Amino acid sequence: MQLELNEQQKMIQKMVREFAEKEVAPIAAELDEKEEYPIKTLEKMSKLGLLGVIIPQEYGGAGLDTISYEIVVEEISRKCASTGVVTSVHNSLAAWPIMKYGTEEQKKKYLPILAKGEKIGAFAATEPNAGSDLGAMATTAVLKGDKYIINGDKTFITSGPVAGIIIIFAVTDKEAGAKGISAFIVESDMKGYKVGSIFEKLGINASQTSELIFENMEVPKENLLGAEGDGFKIALKTLDGGRIGIAAQAVGIAQAALDESIEYSKQRQQFGRPIAKFQAIQWMIADMATSIEAARLLVLNAAYKKDQGSGRYSKEAAMAKLFASETAMDAVLKAVQIHGGYGYTKEYTVERLFRDAKITEIYEGTSEVQRMVIAGSLLR
Amino acid sequence: MNIIVCAKQVVEISEMKIDSSTNKPILSGLDKKVNDIDKNAIEEAIKIKDKTGGKITVIMVGEPDVKERMKELLAMGADEGILVNSPGDLDYSQLTTLLSGAIKKIGDYSIILCGEASTDMFSGQVGPRLAGMLDISQITYAQKIDATKDNVTGERNLGDTVVTLESSYPVLITVTKEINEPRLPSLMQILASASKPILEWSVDDLDVTLEQKVLTTDLQGISMDRKNEIYKDDSDDSIQKLVDNLAKDGVLR
Amino acid sequence: MVLVYSDNKKLAFELLSKAAEISKETKNEVIAAIIGKNDETYAKELVSYGADKVYIAENESETTKAEEYCEILENIITETKSEIILIGSNKNGKEIASRLAGKLNAGCVIDATDVSLDAGKVTVKRVVYSGNAISVQQFQTTPAIITVPSKVFDPIDADSSRKGKIEKKAISPKKSTSTITNISEKVTGDVNVEEAEIIVSCGRGFKDKSDIKLADELATALKGKTVGCSRPIAADLKWLPEDHWIGLSGHKVKPKLYVAAGISGQIQHIAGMRDSSVVVAINKDADALIFNSADYGIVGDLYSVLPKLTKAIKEKMG
């Protein structure tokens, strides 16, 4: 058993860390303030292969393992949580289900485009009345000739305004409950596809989140992903992987909070010495660091489990996401506290981290849902 | 065209602290990296190779851990690495003798590229010293290079003038940081670097004699003690405090 | 023998004083070399500054050309049996000294800040690790080749009555495989950051070239006239000529007051201004490295701080 990154993973970490410092960090505050999508950063990332980390090489990706992938998400998120989640959704929620459930034609058609970052990927399952209860979704898909006609609204869709390839879920058989939901690969230029309103959010502002509106949207039947009725299963399995990405994002945010806190407490002087000399601060730093270490190991554990190939990693993914997101929230609370009044101002990075962290406890399955999954796996 | 790049592993100087009891810089425990300007040299080598074709060989002198740095340069685009195992602390005569021995063992080459200097010592001696040893022409402090199959033109930035030199091969060129922006290797390039060869040569493999010409007898730390009085805002009050302090320090005439 | 050479006259005069000091100790002669142009006036000046002998080696290239000039020096060294060679530390000097050392397989130290004899061994000091330490180095063999930057030594007062031998040397070095194809003058101002007592320096925090006037105004208010800059401003953006560039590969300065505005404080920049007496940093990023190297700092936007500071300084100075 080896608890260390291998040489190649270390090289990847180094490259992404340098990229994040040079290209992501300098503009993170501005993008957040302007609520501007990091399109230029994504272009640069695609040239380095960072938008196709797990896509197999035969389709133009790097074909890397999940651990390498999670390293990428963490390092990017450490400098900009918004860019981090866009990367995670693109790889885990858009590319992965096509890799896993797509036909050869679908893989050949869509994976190279996603790998090269020519189009951004998104995942549209959530609806105004179907969040944690995904099975209650109301979007319908009716087969008419060689097209599915899809009607419905999706909400809280990451990269909604700019995505070109979107995995969507709709009900094909109303009587069958969860087993009546099907998955589709949709392109934004399909007739009837509309981007709805863009949300003004508390945090991750550079990641644009919107509604998607399907009005008699025409989707060719070749774009059915998997078989009719497979949709719910595909959604859950995809979210398992996505959760590990969000966990990695949360670890990145927490790490940033720790980095800032260490730097600040060494510099800030009160009562004649740096506040790093005070036990209250030291204990906060110690607690933050310990939780982050644990969270990171849970992420690596889930990633490792996923790569073993048994297909059974829901519990590990849920544990990672639950713990990492709660760690991130705790870390940013402590970080702002350590910064005192200055941490409350927009001049300091921790203010943005504080706003960014909260969403990690909510999307891709709330902490409550994660607890359900973990308990469910133990109390069957 | 065969291009040789000489690179060096250096410590991360921004992390360096001075031991207050011995007044010596603490050299252990510092992160190690490839000398920044050597990456500019590799980047330039890749640009030349893209234009004229050929092979890029990186030579580094050091201990086995230097192989990690070598892999980074292979990932950037070098084709092959040669590590000369260093028998300990070397002066410039010994270092350059090893490099020259390795280059003679490699045999055929058109261009040797080096960074203008390494960030730790900032001497800039190795490049032109090597050119003297090999008795080949040199273009130092190049801010721009244009290489063809037969010759190379280099622009030297000398501060108040820019001198352009044209040279046939072989030639040694040292580059400045301004010459280019070193690329980050893509994921694919990192993967590909695993199969690129790294040869390891010992002093005995090279036909050389090492003689120490200069001995370092002491290393004294210089610590910069600054007041570090930082005003957290630009209020009129803070500005006034600063001006009063400057007056007190006697820098306002 | 001590041989002095530089393609920069002022530097050569400075080195001669140290050469004379060493020669007195070793009871030897000081030899100076002129390469390129046959300049009798300069030769006489070298004598007045301390050279006992001056060799003039004319060369078809009056601009320094490493391979040929190196061979000429080699020739002079062999003939005079010079044991200590002092070369002025500019880019040309450094490359010639290094090449020479390679040719002669001699010891060589670049950018020495001190040269002395310790029990007969040539001992030098130089700054290493971006200004974090001084390395003391001792030559074990001769010849000892040393390059010295400007202002390390002061020239003696020129004595036009001094006597010295001026000799023309006809040395035809082997023609190298490289040629100079162009020499162009760069636009430089009359700024001399190395001599300045008060410097206001600009970094990437400045958004536009025209904003540099904010630094100018502060410098004027402080009764200094010198605006400096970090690497990106001179080398990348080219908003100021390189004589304003302060840093490891730029100029080293030692003003009474150094104001760093919108400069992040990378170690390579610090290496250029470490010797400043008082350092003030202005940066809107509270975590900027520059604050570690500053005596006083203001966390704020330079666009608001510089005008305010200029006004306050004017009021204080009356």
C-alpha cells in the first residue's frame, strides 16, 4: 500500500499548480467581481489537456487515472473555485457518462470535442421541483419518428449559459417512476433549446449558473444515452464520480483558506508580536490542517476505489464529499476569523473563499443526501 | 540538427533563511527546481527544433535526485537526458570540464544553449567558459535567436546597444529571460516523458581530469532587517504617519 | 603582474587603483590593455590612473568580439606572465573573462565585491543567493581571473605626471566563425539609478505607461529625480528603457530612500534594491512579498496612494 503520489502524478501536480498560480490566481478576484466566465483560462487549459484528463487517448484525451484528475481539480480550485467546478463538471459530469454509457458513434462524435475544449460540457438533471428528489423530475421526452421531443425546465445548471454539449435527463415513461427516466446528449444549437435566466449567486460567481428551457426541443434518437429507462441509474452513477470532483474542489478551497491564514498570522502583529504566536490562532491552524489532510485522503481513497473498476464507490465518494465540504466551510469560517476585520473586506482573498465554500455542501447532492447514501450502504 | 542544453538544479532562494546563531544561510530543506533561465534555454531549443528538425539533449551535473528535474525538461520537449554524476562540490573549472567531457562524448552537435546565469550564484561563467574550453564561437546574453540549417543569428542586449552576431556551427549561445516564455508541459507531454531516455555517466566514463582552481572558504549570511511597519489602509492618517516617519528617518531633505 | 582590462574606461580606471594596491604588496607591475581602437589619449589616461605599462592591441573590430579579444588577452597574459587579471564586470567583460578562464583552465570569479591577498593567495568576495549571502573564495592557482563591477573600487586621483610605458602590440587573433552584422543604439535617457539617492520605482501595478508620471511626481516632490522599475516594466512592456531596471539582472542601487509602488517584491527585484537605507512599499495586495522587505508599507491602490503621498510630502517639506 502506497500513500504517496507516483512520479507522474507529482509532475502533473507541479504543472497544474504552476499554471494555477500564473494564469488562474491573478484574475480570480476580478472574474468573481464581474461574474465573468473564465473562457480564456479554459482555452489555455484545453491546450494543456486539462479538459480531457480522463477521456481515453483514442478520443483525444489524456486517459489518466482518477487520482491524477482529482489533483487537477484541487489545484485549480485552490486558486479559483469557479474554474475548478467548471473543470469538474466538464470532465466528470459531461464527458464521463458518454465514456461509460455512450455508443461508439456517440463517443467518436462528442468526446474529442470535449477533450479539446471546443465545446464546454454540462449536466442538466435538477429542476425547480426536483433537487434532492431527482426522481420527481417532470421534463418529458416523447419519441416522434426519429426524434425525441423534449419539454421542460432545468435549473441551477453549471456552465448553462455557455455549454455546447449537455447531458440531460427526461421522463420517457411516466408510469415507471424512476425507471422511466432516460438520459440524452443534447447540443445547444438544437431546435427548442434555450438558456434561461442566469442566477446571481452568493459565491462561485465566475461559474455561470442558469436555467435551461426546452420548448419542443428536437433531439435525434441517436442521442439517447444508454437505453430508455437507464437515465436515473446513469444520473446517480455519474454524480458519484462528480462528487469526488466536488470533494477535491472543497479541499482546494480549504487549502487556500489555510495558506492565507498561515501567511496572515505570521505577518499580522498585535500586542507586540505576530498573532501566529498566540495559542488560539495556533489551534485553529492545527485543526484546519488536520481536517484538510483527512479530507484529501478521503478524496484519494474514493478516486482509488473508482479506479479499481468494481463500480462500487458510492459510499467512499459520499464520505469524501460530505467531509471535504464540511471541512471547507469550517476552514473558511476560521480563516475569516483569523483575519479579523480585514477578512471581512473584499481586499482579502478569504472573503471570496468564504462565499465560495458554502455551495460545496449543497450541489451534486446535499450533505443530507450524502449521509443518506452512506447510511444506506451500511444499514442495508 | 543536434542541440545540447546545459541545465542546473538550484534551490528555491525565496524560501531561504539565515541561521541567526551561525549567521549562515540555511541550505538544507529548501525546495529544488530547474534554474529558471535554463527553462528559457530549453524553450528556445524546442523552437529551433520545430523549425529545423533535430534532437535536443539535456545535460545536467549533480546527484541522482537531479533526475526529477531532468524529467521536467523532457516533458517540456527535450528528447534525451544525460546526468553526469557529480563527485561533490565542484568549482567552475571542474564543472565545465565535466560538461565539456560529456559534450565530447556525445559527439556531433550544432548549438549548445545555456541560460545566461543560474539564479543561485548568478555568475554567468559556465556558458562562455565552456565555449572557451571547446574553442567554439559564443553569443552571450541573447534576447533573440534565429537559427537556420547553416547558421544562426543572435541579438545581444548590452544595455545601451544591441549587437547582432551571425555564426556558423558549432556555436554556444546563452539566453536571457526575455527571449521567450517557457511552456508548461501538457498532460500528454508529461506522459510521453516517461519513455524518454536518461543516461547516467560517471566521471570515469568521461575522459577528463578534474582540478580545483577556486575554493570557497566561507559563506556569510546577510540578513535584511526591515522595520516592517505596514499601514493596512491608505487613509490620510496612515499617509501622514508614513510621512512623519520618513522625516524622522532623515530622508526628507 | 596584474593585468587590467575593460572596454569601459571608467571601470578600467577603478580597477587600476586596486591593481596598484595589490602590485605594491607583491612588488610587481600594473599592466593595462586597450583592445580595438588605437587610442593614445586613453593610454596616457590609464597611466595617470596607475598603469605602469599599457599595451594597445589594435583590432579591426572596435566593438568587443569575444573570441578575438579573448585571444589577444591570452597572448598578453602569456607574454607578461600576469598572475592576476582584473576585468571590468559588464556583459562583455564577463563573457571574455569566462572564455579566457576556459581557454587557460584558470580559476575565475565573476562580480567580486572585494579582492585581497591572504597569505599570498588571491581572495575575493561575491554576493550569492540573490543577495542572501556573501561567499568568500580563494584561488588555489594562478592566473586568477576576476571581474569587478563598477563602484566597487574608487579610482585614485589621476596624476598626469605619472610615467608609464605605452606599447603597440600587433596581435592577429584567429578569425572566429562569427561576425558582427549589426550594432544599434538603444534609446536611453540620462538616468543613472546606481547613483541615485532617492528612487521611486514602478511595477506591474501600473496599468498604463502614462501613469508612470504619478511616480515621477512623487520623485520630484521628494527632491529626487529618479524613477526606477521592476523587470516587467523595462523588459516585457518596455515602458521605460533598461537603465531604469532594478533587479538581479538589472541594476543594483543603494539610495537613501526607495519607494516601491505596485511592485510585488519577487526575490530577483529585492536583490537589486536590498542595500537601500529606507524602503517604502505601496501595494494593494496585503500579502505582497514586497512588504517583507520594507521598512514602511501602505496597503492600498497606488493610484490613490501616490497622489496623496505626494501632496503630504510637499506639505511636510514646505
